[in-house]
Amino acid sequence: MPQALHGGGRYSLACVVEAAIPSPSTGVLHVGPIPLRAYAFMIIIGVLVAIVLTDRRLRARGEPAGLAADAAAWAVPFGIVGARIYHVVTSPDAYFGAHGHPVDALKVWHGGLGIWGGVVGGALGVWLVCRQRGTSLGLFADAAAPGLVLAQAIGRWGNWFNQELYGRPTHLPWAVRITHDPAVPGVSLYHPTFLYESLWDVGVAVALLWVDRHHRLGRGKLFALYVALYTAGRAWIEALRVDEAHRFLGMRLNDWVSIVVFIAAVAALALFRRPVDPPAEPAEAIGPVEHANTPSAADE
């Protein structure tokens, strides 16, 4: 047994510092009276990445530059409202339970956004813009899928700053150290589910880009593939979480939602027969497009 460096005493396990991912001491930086919240910054960075990638992919499909940004102007607020409503509806005790405060349902900056409410709300905003511009919603969804899941990967780091939505206790070397009101009293190390989901989302984005480059799917099917892959990962990640959630037949409500949405996405991939878009050109090779209906070289 190694000897201690000081005093020649025996090696003590108390001297061992367990490997772990440290958590930020705060998720807010105050500039004078203005609070700058890391959670919001992660969402903003994710949205910007999604807009840039989606714009490139839309231009490669013959759509006009700027369509992604115009759609985001509607999709982001609609998505945030939808995500918050989903979170509050699926976790009502935190706001309307015995120790809840209803006004906290409006405090989005404290965290708590449900992805499926965000997808539905964002899709409504995108549909309004596509309808106005005469653009196929399926085409837009396929172009947006990789950027959307990358935005989710970035946004998950907001949970790290807020020290929330972590998993069960663990002593794995990549555990996250929770210092603010840990779920289990006296336990500080937990599964970093925010990291698991972020890495999974990056993998989904890479898979979508690869599939889109090498296979021609029916319109809307790349988005369905995104949904299927995302929910497959979300199911096992959700099973690790220890935060309060409604349960139905022994499983968290979000698990049931993931199962239902996964089945619907797989059915769409297997059964739907949609028009197949021509191969997209590299965005760099495309000049300015005057109108969404201007035929591209691939259409000719």
C-alpha cells in the first residue's frame, strides 16, 4: 500500500479526489443590473447554427437565401412557447403542486423546455412562412433536420450551467458534480445526461448528413429519420434521469411520448411514398436565386 507523502501515514481514501465533470458555480453573469444567462446563450448559439446550416441546405435545393432566417423569426418564439407549455403540462407539480408557484411557469430562464412542444410550436411557425412563400414544408423540414438536432446538442449545455436534468448517482469518471440542491442528499456525482444527449445529437446530425448525401429519400423522410434516431437515444437517456416527472404504467411520461413518436416516425419511413427531390448541389456552387420556384441546374 503506498504511503502518504506527508507524515508517513497510511494512504487514505479521503485523499482521493474522484474524477468528475465540474459544474459551473453560476449560470448567470451580471453586467451591471443586466443578468446574462448561459442557458439563453446556449439556445441562441444553437439557433444561429441551425439557421446557417439550414440556409446552406435550402440554397442547395434552389430556395432563396434568407428563407431559413425568415422562418426562424417565427419558429423560435413559437417553439419556445410550445416547449414551455409542454414542460409545464408534463411537470405540473413543480408549478401547481403543494410546493409549486404558478408564476414560475413563466420563468423560462430557469430552464424547463420540452423538445416535442418546441418541435410542434416551431413547425407551426415554419408552416406559416412556407405557406406564404410557396415552399414545400417537407423540403424545408428535410433541409432543417441536421441543423435542428445540432441546435439541440448545443442547447443541452444550458442544463449543465443550470445544474439540472442529470441522471442517477454514479462514480464513473465522467460523472457530473452537482453542488446546488442535489437530487439525493449527500450525493454529488450523477450521470451527465446533458452530455449523453448532446453527443447523441451530434451523432444523429452526422448520420443525417451522410444519408442525405448518399441516398435519395422521399420528401419529408429525412426529417422522419431524425425523429426516429433522436427518440431512440432519448428513450435510454430519459430512463437515467432522476428529476420529478409524471409516470404512467411505471414509465416516465416522456418515455411514452418518445415511444409513440418513434413508432410514428418509423411508420412514415416505411409506408409514406413522397416525391423524391433531385440531388442538392453544394451551396457554394449556387449563385443568387431570384425566387423559390426558379429551376436549379438539378431540375433541368
